Amino acid sequence: MTTTQERTPEQDLPYNVFAKACPSRGTLEHVTGRWGALTLGALHEGSLRFNELRRRVDGVSEKMLSQTLHALERDGLVHREAQPTNPPRVDYELTPLGHQVAERLLSLIHFVEGSMDDVLAARERYDTTRGGR
């Protein structure tokens, strides 16, 4: 490489999400999937119990929330704390890494929410010119 060529970010990192076998792909999928992004965003507000989280992430099934939490916990983004009480109490909260990820996701979420008038107008134009849904 000559000194005039610039290195791409992919060349500076030990992981490359664009490579098929890269383990970062799984984490990216967990974080950017519908339930992962919403779960991280909800937990950014603070620790929540399972049913509180399920109510906050409207529309998620118990099974999907459970799977999502397991994946995010395995990736080190969510901490699960079980209290030895009767009935058992389980709280979920973001880890420091989870907070960093959630901050970035929330920036994207807020941008999308703020751009919805443009998105809806684009959909309307598309549907009008393409025969619509």
C-alpha cells in the first residue's frame, strides 16, 4: 500500500461484518432486529422486569422477548438479575456496552421518527406511480 492510499475502516478492525463468517454479524442481527432494537431502547430508560419490558415493547410475544433477552445477554449487552424471592423476581438492565449500543440505536430511532412525514410522502408517491398496495 502506498502512502497516498487511505485505509478503510474494515482494514483497521479485526472483525469485518461484511465477511460471511464474521461473528459480528450475529451481534449486529441481534441489535438491529426489530425486537432487539426495541428491547435495548426500552432498557435504556432503566431496569425493567420481564412483564414491564413486554408491556413497553408493545406487540412482542413472551417467546420472542425471552429469545431476544437471551441473545442480548449472551452478547454482553443485557444483564439479568434473578432475586431469590417468592415469587421469583427477575430484572433486566443494560450493561455498559449495552448502554453504548442503545445510545446509537436511539439516535437512529429518533431520526426515523422525525423523518416519518418524508417517509410517508415517499410511500404515497411510490404507491401512486407503481400501482400501490
